[in-house]
Amino acid sequence: MADSEGAYYRREPEKTILYQVVEEFAEAFFEVAASDPGRKPLPAFAQLEFEKFLKCDIVTEGFVRLRCTGCTESIIVAFSCKCRGFCPSCAGRWMPERSIHLTGNLIPFVPARHWVLSAPFELRYWMASDDKLLKEVNVILCDEINNHLRKKARKLGIEGGETGIVSYLKRAGSAINLNLHFHLLALEGIYTVDAEGGPLFHGIPGIHKHEVARVQLPVFKHGEQDRNHTEL
């Protein structure tokens, strides 16, 4: 971390309440989860997330020494966990870095809309344990948004074209409960090819509540079909 003058200092995560709670109770939590015959074992990646978090920015777990080429001063920087789960430092760093990449290199300067898909309770548990189903639901949602915009474009006399969508999955709700849902940023329009072969953006009028329901309904229908197929 850096102070107001740009000088680096270690953030000392071991002094935070979050770190102290995880350090004190994580091992007991793993033992209880493993000994419960009524539930599946805790996934290995979940336990690894806790273990990496307890090593994040701790000098005794590894560090690199940075030396200035213009003077004799040097500093020690502890390794970070680089996880995206609940580490406030690494997760916080991922967010602005990804935002800068999206706004600077990927998303064009055109109107966009924030979509959120929250799946029914029954479907959430199937999605949480089945990566294939999870990806299929995401693809279906993106396809339905794209199809909706193309249909509205055809009413305006615009044929063909595709929109652009950035999709992110969130696995938990505000209470840290299992709540798989998607956050998507979709362009409010579609791109076609102009006379010179370049991209041409066509803005689409705003969406109404009944149109949102019409977009989400096929997603749930497909999800139920995929779940029933898995049961068979």
C-alpha cells in the first residue's frame, strides 16, 4: 500500500478483525465440515482460498526485495495471495484493474444497460454444483438479450447485427449466502457493418418492465430443462 505521499508501507493484515477471525476459526470450520456425514466435503478450492488469505502480505510467508537503481535504498514487499474471494486487498485491486481494462480497451463509448439475473432457489443449487449448467445458463441469458435487441432493431428497419455483453458471475448474496446470479453490461443497441466494412452502432430505445420478463423467461425454461436432463 502507499500513503498520501506515495511511500510504500505494509498493510499489516494480521491486525484486522477479518484476518484474526479466519486465523482462529478456519481450522475448526474445516474439521466440522469434513466430519458432517450429511453434507458433501468442502471443495478443495474453498479451503485453498482461506489458506492463501492467511499468507497474503505476511513477510514470513515470502517476499521480494526491491532496490532503487539510483540510490542504495531498498524495500521488502510481501507476496500477495492474488485471490478473488474475500481478500479485501487483492479483490479490491482486481476490480479497478479490470474496470480500467474494460473502459479503456473493450467497451465502446455508447449507451449500455446493467442487467442482473437472479435464478430461482431450486436452480441455484444445481448451478453451484454443475459448471456446465452454469455456463449454459449464462450463454442462454446473453443470447436472449442479444435476440431481444435484434428484434427491436428489425422493427426499426435494421437487419442483422450483434450487441456486445460483458458478463460476471457472483456466487454469494449480501449475507454471504449461496446466491448465484449474473451481472451483465449490455450495449443498448447493436452493431452492423457500414458501406466501408467498418462497425456501425444503432441505438435501441429503452426497455420496459414487461420486456425484461420476456427476456428472462426463456432462461428459466432452459435452466429447468437442463436440470431435468441432469436428473435423468
